[in-house]
Amino acid sequence: MPLFKSCPAAKLHALWAAALLVASSVLVAPAAAQPSAPQLSASYAACMDQSGGVTVEIHACISAEHARQDQQSLDG
């Protein structure tokens, strides 16, 4: 007789445990993959503060930061 057929709570507990295991490995893996990820610049933070939540302005800040990060990776 299967264990889960006799105890539905055990099946639910096993499913939750499996889901938590998968979620924790998904959340930890990206952090381990790039330990030296570049930090966002101070000018990006200032740009975002001045954007006022306007989508076009936010996209301009992101584009400028991408260009800065790309240049930094090319320089060194």
C-alpha cells in the first residue's frame, strides 16, 4: 500500500517540501553565478530620483546605465 494513499497530509507536506527546495535553489543559483556583478552607479540613482516615476525617463536612466556598465566592462 502506498504511503501517500493512507495519509493525504503527508502527500501535501512532501509537495510543499519539494516546492520549497526548488524555489530555494532557483533563488540561490543566480547569486552564486555572478559573485562580482557590477554595482549601479550614483548617477543612475540620481537619474531615477529625478525621473518622477515617468516610464520614458526611467528607460532613459536604464539605457544610460547600460552604456556606462558596458564601457566599464570594455575598459577593464
